[in-house]
Amino acid sequence: MLLAGVNDALTDAADLARLLRGQRCKVNLIPWNPHPEAPYRRPAPEVIEAFQNECKRLGLPTYLRTPRGDDIDAAWGSSRTAPTASCWCRSASARRAASARPRPRRSTDPRRASRGAA
């Protein structure tokens, strides 16, 4: 998520490249979708382009996501209504519970594996 004046500088692109060095990855740049209650702004198109070009120059496969939802003040994590603290707590506890669940064992039977069964 690119935020104007927060993480859209060329030095931020260099930091990102350093962080991802040696990782097989692709970078999806998502410009912030502004809405009236948000304290953030979308970077100017020329800033976004410069950031993307710097990432590419530094060897990161970088793609720009087309902003959508401007007309309804919502898109990619910048929806009009902010989540409450209890929402975040439930999400965190749900993630912990899911990671604690035992995973089903894969079959070692070659007949099942050939059919794609787990």
C-alpha cells in the first residue's frame, strides 16, 4: 500500500529491495484509495511511477495495481469504516486457533497420491 509522504520515496523503494533481496517474489504496488475520514493520501501518479521504476531498476518485479473503488470510498483495506479493536482481537485469536489445529496427514499410499487425494 503506497501512502503519500509515508512510504513512497525512492529511499523506501531501496529499503524494500534490500528487505526482499534473495527472495523469489513479485511486488504489487497498491496506491492508497483516499476517503474523507482517512489521514492518508494517494501519491501523485509521477511519484508512483518513479517508485515503480526504482523498484524495477533494483531488480524487483513490480506491478501497479489499478485503484478501484474511488467512487464509493472503499478499496483494498481502505474501506470507509475502520475495524474496531474487538474485530482485530477476534481476528488474531481466530488465527491463533487455526494455527494450533492439527493438520490432516498426507497419505503415503501411492495409489491415493496418484489420484490427488490428501
